[in-house]
Amino acid sequence: MSELSIPDYDPATLVRSVTVEIAAPSKVVWEVLTDLDRYPEWNPFCLSATSSLEMGASVEMVLADYTGNGGTFLNTEYVCAFVPERLLSWELRATPESPYAARRDQVIEPSTGGTCRYYSTDAFLGEFACDIMTETGEWVKRAFDDTAVALKRRSELVHAGLPSSNALPIQ
């Protein structure tokens, strides 16, 4: 098993999704998580994503606006960890135009009996981390919880060989 390289984060500026138990092997969950072309079919927060998923590659995303204003927004982050069937991470880098930085870690933990657990975190980093947490922490938590539940549904359908049209919408 590969060692996961997740930094220690300040808990005051960390958002963690619910942990979902998935009745599918980590291999299936990994396939769903890395099939970016199919995100529009199941992911309520990340409506599209494009990337080679190579280390350092950009991840161009269209995200649902969970602030209550509706609509979408564009976001570009960069792959910073890739451990097949265990960890997919990307980071928002601070730039002169935007001093905000964050890192998202999506973790798959294999369990016994061909099942696994999934959760994700978003660590807000840098000088403005506390401000970002105050402004966005609540909606990021909601978006990541919805995504975890949707990933569970999608992975279990794929594992069962059922068509994706049987997926239930997020409530």
C-alpha cells in the first residue's frame, strides 16, 4: 500500500466532508473519481472537470455556486497528489491576482469485504485562511458532503452494473 502524503492542517481552517461507507471496492470508487468526463452525470458541485491528472497538471473546473446565488463559476487548481485507489489531491495556488490558497484531498480508505470509505478535506492556507474559512467554510462543507453522497451512489451503481440513470438526485 502506498503511503499517503497529506500534510497536517490547522483544524480552524479545515473543512471535512462526511465520511461515507461505499459498498464497492476502492478500485471502482477510484475509477468514478478519476473519470472527469462523467462528472456532469453525478457530481452536484463539480459540474465539469478537465485534466490529464498528471502531477502538476491543471484541473479546469466549472463549480456550482453553493452560496445561494445560483449559477456557476470557473476554478483552476493543480494536481498535487495522486495515489491510485487511495488519494487524489489538487491545490489552489496563491497568485498576485488572488492571494487565496487551498488544498483539497479526496481520500479512499479500503475496508474489508470489498468495500471502502471516502471523505474529502479542503484546507484553506496562507495569510487569508481564517477569512476564507469564515466566508466559505459552510458552503464548502455542504458541497463536499453532497459530493461524497453522490460519489457513494454512483460508485455503488457502477459496481452493481446498473445504468447511471438510476442515480438519485441530491436533495
